[in-house]
Amino acid sequence: MEPLRKALIVGAVRGVGAGVGSALFVLVTPGEQQKQAILKEIPEQDPQRRDEAARTKQLLLATLQEAAATQENVAWRKNWMSGGGGGRSA
């Protein structure tokens, strides 16, 4: 009888814990309006930021293509931003 009682108590405690966890999850999860507000504030929503990210990706790709086309270790250059077509001009 004692093991059954102990199993019921353990099950009840787990059930209460799951209920409290679910209630906290529901309370903390943002609503639809709050989700939309958060999405509007994401930096990638700004057109200028998107253009900057695209330009950065283009520069990175150009640098990788240059590194792949040469036997030189471009990481050991003194001024690795210049040379070839992969660097930014100041």
C-alpha cells in the first residue's frame, strides 16, 4: 500500500509542476500585437540595414573568391583589407 501511496504523491507533484509550468508559459508568451511590434523593431526590417548587410555579404564573397583564386595566404597580409578587389576603401 505504501508504494502505491508514494506513486500517487509523486504523480500529483509532477502534475502540479506541469500545471504551474504551463501557466507560467502562457503568462510569459507575448500576444499577437506584441509579436508584431517586436518584428517591426528587428534591424533587418530597416531597408538601409538590409542594403548594408547585402553589401557586407558581397564583400565577403569577393574576398573568399579572391582567396580561392590565389595561392597566397590572404590572412597573413599586412593590410588584408587592401589588395585585389576585396577590400573597402576608407
